[in-house]
Amino acid sequence: MFSLYNTLHHKKEDFKPLKTGKVGLYTCGPTVYNYAHIGNLRTYVFEDVLKRSLLFLGYKVKHVMNITDVGHLTSDADTGEDKMEKGAKREGKTAWDIARFYTEAFEHDIAELNILPPDIYCRATDYIKEQIALIKKLEKKGFTYKTSDGIYFDTAKFPDYGKMANLKNQELKAGARVDMGDKKNPTDFALWKFSVPQVTVIPTTKEESLSQSITDGDPSSARASLGMTKTESKRQMEWESPWGVGFPGWHIECSAMSVKFLGQPFDIHCGGIDHVPVHHTNEIAQSEAATGIPLANFWVHGEYLLTQNDRMAKSGNNFLTISTLKEKGFDTLAYRFFLLQTHYRKQLNFSWEALEAAQNGYHHLLDAVANCNTSKNSLQGIAQRSPDDTKISKKFTTALEDDLNLPEALALVWDAIKAKTVSQKTLLEFDKVLGLNLADALKSQTTPLPDAVAVLLAQRNEARDRRDFQASDELRAQIEKLGYEVKDSASGTDITKK
């Protein structure tokens, strides 16, 4: 039985899909105002392993991922600037251009890490109608109220608010997590934010400022604003709604889009551990308040990637991207291998030394796969399954079913390779979960052995067959002088280039 740690109930539980053999999976995607850093990408690798494991175990998976291209403010308190608008100012582009560019960058990064793309990408800006409809439903049921800056969800009217994050035991006080503003409760959150005209100050000459002020009939203002003209500008992303022109809050998009494509409830909702106390807590509240039924049966979260024990963040100086790793000479799949060695629910400290060790280990694994069970006079082809393959396959599957225990699964693979009790064919099956492109290791097998080596190997095989071990050893020495290593095992003779 496949078990997963369900954050909602704080324990491992046997997984049973709502529909036999089919799984609805929703994973929180990126806010596309900047590049994803490698801490973000740890979450996407863990979700990819979950998806691959489900496929490996025979489930059909419908995977939906959102793209947040509006509404994610710089503060969880529903204050500050929209990250998309901020990114647009930073780079002198439109918010739409920023969203397009960093969405493409994200898709490129996950391809580099061999992460399977979702079946459906849904952008928040494409589903404003669905988000407005959900807010209207909450309004009709009495869960909303209006403030000077938007429409808010009243968490006091939802008795189970914060159940997943255990917020009731944290004794939240006004201002502890958020600025109250016009909120009734510190945990109330925005469903819809009103657009606020922004004032932009543009430098001009004194003559232009004086002329403009006189034209406006206010000569005195020229003395008060020497050399400056004030103009107003609106947000780039805003929509009409029953409550006024504005834009959706961050949390409403995931509730609206996940249900649109997966129904309610659906099987599994994933994200980073940082989403538990705010984003996912609010998703649960608004979705269950609107329908009276759960949003998802399982909530599964990946832990932080740390650098020197600090959480990696775009606002910090530990912001590392896939491009940064490549510039320093590291394989992107070596980073994936690095991540697989630690359970997704454990924090992981990143260092360049640790990544270098992982890269060495990854290259060693590729070599081991390439040389596994090869024999006779050629390095071509894929060895057939051995009787031991069934045993290792069962152990590998058992590790996956135990809350995605990839560290144990990898250890089993290494042990089997060293003991020569696993075939390449089985290893390639395992790689459907690992996602390490182990098939690339077999490319080295497309070139036959040099004729001189092939002749010596054939002679040695004949010597071994007639139990002439002295001749066999002499032929081995000649082969090794030509740059090849020969190893004998119960399954045959393995030959590898040094």
C-alpha cells in the first residue's frame, strides 16, 4: 500500500484515490516575476518524484500546475506591491512581458532538471472569471466583507481556520503576522484588491514647472514644486468586477483553477512547506467555506533548501539559479541527484562541496550503469533481467511506497550494482522514477571494442572455458595494457574502458 505523509492530519496515511487507478494532482507553481532559485526547484523535483512514482505504480495522473502572474503581493499581510508590477518596474518592461519571459525561463529550468511538465498549465490571468465567481459564492454565504482596499475573507466565520497549520495553538495577535489595517481579524485575507492610482513624480525644468502651474491657474504651486510635475498612472493588470476595478488576491486563483480542472475534492495538493501557514491554509478556508466539502484529500509538502542554515529566498544574498550552477561547471542532473539523496520532508543544507560530491557520485552511477552486466566482445545492447531483478524491484517499490523514500531506493540501487545483481533493463525502469537520464550512460556502448581488444577477449574466454587460468591471466594483462579493465563474475565477463 502506497503511503504518504498528509500534512492535513500530520501523519502518514495509506493513499487511496477517489477514482480507481486515477489521480488528480495539483501543484502550486511559480510566481513569474523572477527566475526560480534552486530552493524553489527542490519543491518541483520532489513533486516530480511523486508524479513519477504514481505513474511507476500504475496510476494515471492528471497533473495541473498554476502560474501566478498576478496578485501575489510582497507581503503575506496583503500589503505591499504586486510582485509582477514590481518586476516590471525593475526591468523597465510591461508586467505582461515579465510574466511571459519568466514563465518561459521556468519551463526551461524544469526541462533542464528532467521534470515532467504538467498536463495543464493554468495562468491566473486567464481565469479571472472563475475567481470572481468563487468570490461571489463566498459573498452570498456571508464569508466576506469590504474594506477600503478590497474584499476580505472573514476567518472568524470559518471555525476550522488554520487546522492544517495548527494556528489556534500559536496565539496569533493583531499585528503578529499582519498589519491589521481595516481587517476584522489578523488572519483575514484578501479575495479581491482594489486598484489604487499611483502617483509618479517626473523631473522637469523650472521653466516647464512654472509654465504648467500658471496654465493650471495655480502660480503658487510652482514655488512649492520647483522643477517637478505630477502625473497619475494605473496598474498594468486590472479587471472589472462587481466590487470595482482591481485584481484577485493570491490565494483565490489556486482554489478556482484546481477545482475547474480536477473537481472538488481531488486527490493530492502539493507545494513547499512555506505554503502551509498562509497560502494553503487560506485555500482550504475559502474552498471549504464555498462548498462545504474538502478541497483535497492529501496535502503533501516539501521541506526547505538551506544555505548555511538559512532558507534560500529571492530577497536574500543566497539566491542561486540553475544558470549559476552551470556557470560553475555543474551538471543540472547532478543537482537533481543531490536532492534525491535526502528525503523530501527533511531540510537540506546546500554547499558547493556537497554538490561537487553529488556530481562525482552521479558520474560514478552513470559509469556503473554503462558497465553493468556487459560481457563477451561488445559493449552494445542492454542486458536481460536476471533472477535477482524481481527481488530488487520489490525492494525498490517498497521504498517508494513508504512516503517516497528515495534515499533508501538509491541505496538499494547502489548495493545491487556493486553486487552485480541487477540488469540494465531494470535500472532503466527505476530511472522512470529517478529521472536521472541513466539511458545516456548506454550511449558509450554503441561503439564496439577495438579489434585487437575483441580478439584478446575472445581468446581469454576460450582459455577460461578450458580452465587455462595462466593463459587467461596473461591475456587479461595484455587487454589492460590496451586501456581496458576486465572483471569476472558469476554472470559473465565485464569489460570497461579505463
